[in-house]
Amino acid sequence: MASTTYRPATKDKGDTWEHAKDAGKDTMNKAKEAGQDTLDKAKDVGQDAMNKAKEVGGEALGKVREAGGAALDKAKEAVGSVGDMATESAAAVGRKAEDMTAAAGHRIAGLGDTIAEKGPQEGFAGKAAHAVADTIRSSGQYIEEHKLSGMARDVEQVVKNHPIPALLMVFGIGFCLGRVLKD
């Protein structure tokens, strides 16, 4: 009589592999979702920072216009001495606008530091958060260092060096704004 060996029922190695593969896919999908969420949040934070920078710049421009208007009124009243006063006022307003731009850049750079500190530290989401934080931080540092006058010179230089792409970009932005405003 042949002897039979008892074997306990075990899962097939293929089932274990499929289970591990499915778990890996689930983990990868969750990591992608977390990374996308982090990128979306960082994008929102970056957009908020840019909106704040635009707001600060708009306020500075308004103050420049107000100061310029006041300087012109004084020039009409007393042409002789007001020329010097207008120059001093414009310089002061220009310095104030430069200071406000530098302060906005500093805040934007600080926002990048905050994202780096409070965002995920490991994995795909961590890499994405740090990439966004580094971009925001370097943008803020650029704004802080170059201020309005430096940024204007940089834009002027880019337009001088690349006039056709600059025109195409302006037309593209105008087209997009037209489409948005049309709806």
C-alpha cells in the first residue's frame, strides 16, 4: 500500500504574488493621490502668494500715482521750489515701492520655508512638496533681491533679446484674457 503524505492547505504562490501586487498598486495610487493633493495645495498657496504680491504691487502703484499727482499739484502752485520737492517725493515713493516689493518677496520666501517645514518629508509627496517649496522660496528671494526696478530691467532684457516670443506670449495672454472676459 502506498503511503500518502499529508500536506496542509496553503495559498498558491500566485495568489500571494497577486495580493502583494495589488497592495503595491494601491500604495502607489495612494502616494500619487497624496502627491497630487500636495501639489494642488502648494499650487493654491503659490497662487495666493502671487495674488498677495500683485496686491502689494498694485497698492504701491496706487501710492506712486497719488504721490505723483500731489507732486504735480504742488508744481503748479510754486514752480521754482517744487521741482526739488517733486524729485524728492518721487524718489521717496520709489524707495517705498521698492521696500514694499522686497517685503512681499521676503514673505513669499517665508511661505516656501513654511511649506518645506509643514509639508510631507518623505516619499513622492515629500519630494513634490520640497520642489514646490524650493520654487516658491527662490521666487520670493528673487523678488526680494531684485525689487520692482530689477524685475522691470529683467523683463526689458528678455523682450530685447527675444522680441518675437515676447510678442507671441503677449498675444496669447491677451487671447486668453479675452476668452475669459467674453464668458
